[in-house]
Amino acid sequence: MLYFEVGTISNDSIDNLAVLLNQSHAAGLPVALSEQSFSAEDLASGSAYELAPFIRKDAPGPSDVMVVLEADLLDDAAMRRLRKAGLNGPGKTIAYGRFASEQARINAVARITYALGYEPSTPEIQTVQGLPEVSVPIFASARRRSSRSRPRVALVNPPAESEEQCAAFLPMSRERDYEMLVLTSGKEKRIWQDVLGLETPVWHYNEIAPHVLAAQIDIAVLFGPPNGWARFQALIANLVCANCILIDASEKNAWAGFGNNILPGTGRADFLATWLRKEIVPGRNEIETSDRFEAAKARFRLPPELKALIPAPASASMAKTDKGRTGDIVFMPTNGVGLGHAKRCMVVAKDLAQPDRAKFAAFPSCIGMLSRAGFDCSPLVARRLGTPDDNNDLVNYLRLSPFCVGASGFVFDGGFVFPSVMNAVLTNKLPAIWIRRGLWQDSQNNRVMLDRQKIFERIIVPHEAFEELNAPVAQSGRIREVGPIVQKINLSQAEKETIRAELAERLGRPLEKLVVTMLGGGVAADRRAQISAVAAHLSTRKDVTNLVVVYPTSVVDPGWFNHPNTVVVRTFHASVLMQAADIFISAVGYNSFHEVLYGAVPTIFIPQMAPYMDDQRARGNAAVQRGLAELVEPWEPLKLTNSIDEFLAGRAETVRETLAQFELPETGSAAAARIIEEICK
């Protein structure tokens, strides 16, 4: 095992560490970071997702090797860490540094020798022809690009002094012969997004490890000169060794000294677009298979001192194969409690040709429901209340990424694409699909969410039941619209009577009238007051039983147990109880709303309108306008009780008849399953 240390802890040294660690891992080296050397604060930069998978509790032993970066900057804190590591090992140490003189190198060696008790090796960091010096070795990983019929053209460091300058490249983002993406700094990323829109992928260097980022690119147009940033040089190394076409579009041909594997080009957007379309893309195969890359590849080989540490491959007789088995498809529902998202995923997974291909990474609130449906599950860690939205996301990445190893695809259903999702998808090279429902509120800021749609090969947008609720979807080759994804449960009258009879026997009371109240788990909005109002109002109606239905993981108000005629039921089978009810009182989430419509259940809706949610009020009003439901605002307790009385007096049956006769669009779960199977082969 190779354990890594740095001569001094700073943002730059941690970034260099992340680059070398990930490049080494991708090249086949067994790498690690000791928990005794790095604290969470040390790694809490943009590199945290790149470093966290390699942290181990143990320290290096006699059979391990230590790699010290920036040994020329060795400070006292690093000396203490090395001294502590030297108590049990490691057996060998490699120290990298850019020493100002031979005496500086001797001084660093002496200090490390004092700390460890033996002398480290200090191999020279080879400077790559045409690139400035950096403080870590630059080499390519073994990762290869996937074959793509429509190549991805990356504009690398294009000029962005003004929006007008960026707008010159807008036509290139609409080309049919290739896909355009932009690779820029974090500072300029916003400018490019404003000009190109969020449909065009815009990356900054720290979003993902260099070898993973390189896998997104087939043709790179280099606008800026070579620079001395290790992350940038590692990207170039991986592009060269994957036979990516590099084009020098810099001023004064700044890449000319790099070698003949870079084609001289132009930075003018109009000329560049025509040249790419007519010359480069049609001749891509000939360029990629020429020998012009070989000399440049030799510059990015693994240094001999590291290559010697790659473990011998396992014996072919010991290697396990599983030929003919179709890979699993990982489904990840989120956000919040995640039950609605999990239910939607579950409906789609059941419509796969092989439902047993589906496995779930889900929050604890959903595990019971998914397990009962027969799906294998891996629990994620829910965020704690009162903490930032990304709380525990790094922990979830450490669970999610190994769970995805060997999968054939990834399906995400949620409103916010967390870094854990992005990193798990890209580092495992998974084709990914996003089930993204619409009906966002006008006040929502979806910039971050829509920026991360670039990691998905397909985006499935389930329709709403009513056309006016379906917002226009940006035209894109990735987006597929399907009908409403809904669990359809249509019980016969005999089945409903059987359920009511079993409930009556279990509760020890007749069910002349059954009201089912289900207003959510309390994450988006606190609906205890409305539930209490319903229970209090029905407490004098001996002919009515009110079931307050909550999921097993939901919080229950003790006061609900004090109302006569009200019974609290914890269950995952709310859809069946809903069907048996005379009245259903519900929030207006996507799932419950469509189950009401397709199941013809008379319903009083109470919308939840948290800022990050979909527009439940618009959804409910659309049903009211068609005579298919009633909508009561959370602050209208008198209207709520009056509506309950009206429904019990006969209006419920009128609504049920109207629902039964209403023509609804074809559901979309089967279509969504076919799209997923097309991508996750």
C-alpha cells in the first residue's frame, strides 16, 4: 500500500495530493491516506470527494511505502507526522520536491531521515516538454475513452472577458455533428452558463478528478497557454494518452513546443466551427489512429519508481467471471424523506423486463417499503435537521460509490443532484438517467440542479395528468417525456368491502363512513394543526372512522390519539386504504395526486408549499376546475370542516362518478422502463 503525505498542508498541496492520488489509483496503484495524518478540516476543500475514499484508520507498516509530496516545503507539523509514522514503518519512502539547489535536497533528505530513521529516495520530477514545472509527477492513468458516434468537443479555457465574446461560440453549442462543452475556471463558469444556457455542459476543473473529466472529451480546443497547475497538466496527460484530438487555438501558437500531436488551429469561433464540422469530425478516426500521439504518450508514462509498485495481476485461473449476467441498475430516490421518489422508482423498476436487475440506494425512511416490494437495498444516511443540505453527503458518497461498482446504469429520482450522485456516476463510468418531474415554482432557483444534468445521458420527464401543468421542456436529445408515472390500484367493490370488513374487525367498530387522512411526513410542512382539526371535527360523528395514515418512519403527534373516532395507522400500504375510503384528505404531491385521479378517489387536497417543492397548489386547482376534487388552503380550517361535511353528505359520490368517467392520459412507467433499459444495457 502507498500512503501519501505532504510537506505542508495548504489548499495547493491538498489539490496536488488529490491529483496524484487519483492518477495513481486509476493507474492501478494501491493508494491510501492515514486518518492519523489528515483531519476532516484538512480535506474539507473541493478535493474532499476525491480524497475521502482513500482514508484508512491504520498507519503505514513495514510492508508499505510512503510517498511524500512537496518535500522541499517540509514544515514542523509534517516532521511530527513523519516521526509518528516512522515508529512502525513504512519500509520505504519516496520524497518528491522541486529543490532550489542540491543543498536544499540534501537538507530535506536529512530531515526525513531523522524523522523515519532511514534515508528516502528522491527521484527527479521529470518536466514534460512544452509544459511548465509542477511539484508532482505528471502521468496518465490507464483509463480509456468510451466510443461515441457523436464526439464531444471541449473548449478549454476559452476567453470570457465579456458575454459578447462568449456569445460568438453559441452556434457551436447547437451543432448536430458534435456536442460542445466548456471547461473553464469556477469564476467564469457563471458567464458561460448565462450565455449558452444550462443545456450546454460547462465544467470547472475541480468538479471531478482529471482522469474522469478527460473521459468526457474527444476533441479539446486549447485557448490558453500551457500552465503550471498539476490538475490541468494531469488532464492533458489523460487526453493525450487516450488519443484525444488536441487543437491549439491559443494566441501565437503557445502549444507549438509541445509536439506535433497538437493540431494548429484558430480561436475564431466562426472559422473553428466550420473547420471542426468539415475537416476534424469527418476525419476523426484517421487522426486518432495515426502515430502522431506516440511521442507525446511517452512523456506521460508512469515514473519507474511508481510503476515498480503496481501489484502483479491476479492469476487468470483465480479470476472470477460472470459472463452472460446483465448488470444491476442502481436506483437512488431522494430528497427529504424520499418516499414519493422511492415509490415512483419502484413503479418503474417493476416494469423492467427483468425487475430483479433493480437495486436501491435509499434513505432509511424508504428501506422498509422497498424491501417489502422485493428489492435489494443499501441504506444511505439522512441529513440531520438544522444542518446544511449537503450534510452527510460525503458519507453517502462513500456508501454509494462502492454500491455502484459493476452496475450497468444509475437512475436518480429527485429534485437536487448532490455531489455524491455526480461523483458516483462519473467515477464508476455509469450511464445515468434522471427521472425529473416538472411543475417547479417560479421562485425556485434551479441553476445548480440543471447544471448537473450534464452527467445524465437521458432525462425522463413524467407528465402531469393535465396539459396546462406540463411546462415546456427544453429541446434536447437527452430529454424524453412520458406519461404520468403512477401506481395504479383499482380495487373492485368486493375487494373494497373486504378491506373495510377486515378493518372493522381489527378496530372493533363498524365502518359506516371511512375517512383517510394523509398529509405527509412533516418535512415539507407541518400539518399537525390540520390533522387535529379533522380529528376534532369528526370526534362527534359516531358513524365516521377517521384513519390518520402515516408511514412507519413518520413523527406522530400524541394528541391525535385522544380524539374519539380517530385511529392512527402506521403503514406503507396507504394506497390500498385510500381506495377503500369514502373521503381521502391528502397533500397534493405528484404520487398521491395521480393515484387519486387514476383510482377515482374523492379527495380534499391541502397543498404543501415549501419553497423547494413543486407547485402543489397549481396541481390541486387544476383538479378542482374539472370537478374532480376540492382544495383547501392550510389556513382555512372552516372551509376544511365544511368540505368534509359536504363530501359525507353525498358530494363524494358525485366526485367519484366524475372521476370514473374522466379520460386520463396513458401512464408512463413502462415507457420509462424501456428508456432505462435502452441506456443500461
